[in-house]
Amino acid sequence: MNERLAVVGGGVIGLSAAREAARAGWTVTVYDPAPGSGASRVAGGMLAPVTEAWPGEEDLLALGLDSVARWPEFAETLSADAGTDAGLQPDGTVVVATGAGDRDELTALAAYLKTLGRPVESLTGRELRRREPALGPDVRGGIAVPGDPSVDNRLLLAALRRACERAGVLFDERAVTAVHDDGARVTGVSLAGEPAAVPADAVVIAAGAWSSALHPALDGLIRPVKGEILRLTRRAGALPPPSRTVRALVDGRPVYCVPRNAPGHDLVVGATTAENGFDTTVTVGGVRDLLRDAERILPGIAEYELTETAAGLRPGSRDNLPLIGRIGPEGLIAATGHGRNGMLLVPVTAATVGALLGGGVVPEVARAADPQRFVAAGSGAAVSGAGAPAPALLSQEGN
Ligand SMILES: Cc1cc2nc3c(=O)[nH]c(=O)nc-3n(C[C@H](O)[C@H](O)[C@H](O)COP(=O)(O)OP(=O)(O)OC[C@H]3O[C@@H](n4cnc5c(N)ncnc54)[C@H](O)[C@@H]3O)c2cc1C
């Protein structure tokens, strides 16, 4: 096979799709003016299907559980292909609460997880501090959840880029301005500053929060959801960070702290959630809220250095499920709308795009993410809808 594939977007989703396509025999070019600079660069990196679980989002939970189960093998083969560490950190997650209302919320989460048959261990504050001595006295109780690991998003980006290059994927640092079709199938892409379109036999749109603008079939289906996040570095003499991811509710506000093994960034603290269009300003209030709440949980971080503040745009979909599959003209594939779970869903997304391009079988669990759910039968028009309600709970605002 020597068919040409254009992948629009070089975040974790575009890069992992490009790698799969190259392995399936496609001649692949990734177009991105700033590869690895989007949400994938700022993400916390939790792989948290269980502590993200929420009633009404069972399809997302199933997709996340499938993907998290794929992660160890995905990371192993990626590390081998790239010759660098893919960044998987296998330690689990504790979810902790401060006030009585926060504890009630965790009790509800634990009860829900039990109905799903997930193992959950309820712990007192003292028991939690025995496991994670960095937790402070304001932590009154919580739950330990096995199986929600994390990934260092920047190691992952670097490994994906390297593995793509080794697989022969080409990189073109020009923005795609339009995806063309002849009414039946895609014909190519237009590039910024380039008068003639570049031909392509298939196109994967993986441009994160910017995906909707690239083809009318995606119009209005993806929106930017801003998140601010901090990176802290432990200074000499300061308490070590926790060994696991700590998610917390502090007087009703969710915050998380993800330990990293990377030099210069020992702890990632996130994340705010706001819908302000494509604004990526880091605000004083966002930084203040994250530091205040993280310090309630891990008092020792007051001695850490604040090494980075950043904001990114999660690609939000209407129902919080991603769009992975064929949409619009023949040859057009969407791999976008991963919202707060893009890191988690990398392996299942890559497997699905790989199956669509390589003639394999799409994982059954990924059928819920088929973009056809937004397309009115026969009309080809996107179905409008109010979408998911504004998130308000721990599981909904975490990443
Ligand atoms: C603060 C924050 C914390 C998060 N924490 C987590 C977490 O803990 N766990 C988790 O699973 N997920 C998390 N996420 C979500 C996750 O980061 C995203 O779902 C994921 O990175 C989406 O990847 P992507 O490749 O689709 O998009 P992006 O990484 O945004 O990449 C899109 C790329 O497309 C490029 N692009 C845009 N327009 C064009 C164009 N016209 N032509 C060519 N290229 C274009 C951009 O330059 C960019 O590089 C978090 C997100 C944020 C913002």
C-alpha cells in the first residue's frame, strides 16, 4: 500500500494515530505549526477511568477501562519503538476529602464504584497519612483506588514523536486551513501560505480544540474548555511529594496533585475549568485557588518552587465522549473531542484509528465514540443538542 494520509494535529492523539497508520503501511504526514504545544503539553497525565467515573457516563467509563488496560503494553511497545521512556507511572490514586460535605461526596462516589464492582477501600485521615505521609491534618478521610495510574505527558509526547519519525512519518509545520473533498471522498488539504492543495487519500482530524473549524462535518461538535495547571519542584529540605496521585475535594472544590519522576517537575497541580473560547491566559485567581487548595492537602508544598504555570484547551464534545471514527466524506476520520481524558484514551484511540485505516476490527467499546451519533440519519447534517450539563462534581471537573 502506498496511500497518502494527512494527519491534522501533532498532539498525543494525532501522533499516536500517525504511528498506527505508518505501521499499517500508509505514507503519513503530520501537519502542525507547533507540534506537541496544545493540551497534550500541559495535561496532568492522570489515567483515571475509575476516579473519573460518574453515573450517566457508563460508556465513557467502559472506554476508559478498556484504554487503561491497554496502557502497559502500549507504553512498553512505544518505549521500544522510540528508544525512550513513554512515561507510564504505575502507582494508583487516593481520593481525599476535607470537610463533611466533601466526605459525603466521596461516600457517594465509593458507593457508585461498588455498584460497578470496582474495588474501593475507604480510609480514615490517619490511615491515609500512614500511606502518604505528605498528606496534611485537614485530610479527614478518603478512598484508595487501585488501577488509576498516570503518565508523564511530556515524556509521552517525546516518545510518540520519536516513534513516528522512526516509522517514517513526515512532519510539516504548516497549519491546515481546509480539508477538501469532491462531494464523495476527501481529496487533500490546503496549507497556510500555500496556493495549491496537497493531495491526500485520507485525512485524520486530530486538531484538539481547533478541530471544528477544519471540516463542515465537525462544525459545532468540538469546543475549547480551558484548564490552568501548575508544576512545582521540591527544594532541598522540603517534604517529598506523595508516591501516588492525590485527588481531593477541598470545601467542594476539586484539585489534584500528580507526582512526577521528571527532573525539575516533582508535582503537577491542576486544574481549573472554564469556557472562555480560545483564551489561554493564566489568571491570578486560577493560580491562587490551585495553590490554596493543594496546600490544604499537602502542606509541605509551601516550600516547593513554583516552576511553571500554564493553561491549555481541552477539546470538549457534547456528551463528554470523544469522536473517533468516520465522518463526512469517504476517507475523513475524526480523532478528537477527548476532553479531560485525552491521555487516558490514547491507546484505545490509536487502536481504533489503526483498525479503520488498516482494515482491522474496531474495538467494540469504541462504537460509543463513533461520530455518526451526531449525524442525522441520511441527511449528513450534524444533530444539534444541548449537550452534557455543566459539570459540578469531583469526577466532572478533575482533569
Ligand atoms: C489543564 C489540563 C489538564 C489535563 N489533565 C488530563 C489528565 O490528567 N488526564 C487526561 O487523560 N487528560 C487530561 N487532559 C486532557 C488532555 O490533555 C487532552 O484531552 C489531550 O491532550 C487532547 O489531545 P489532542 O492531541 O487531541 O489535542 P492537542 O494536544 O491540543 O493537540 C492539537 C494539536 O493540533 C494543532 N492544530 C490546531 N489547529 C491546527 C491546524 N489548523 N493545522 C494543523 N495543526 C493544528 C495544535 O497546534 C496542537 O498541537 C488535560 C487537559 C488540560 C488542558
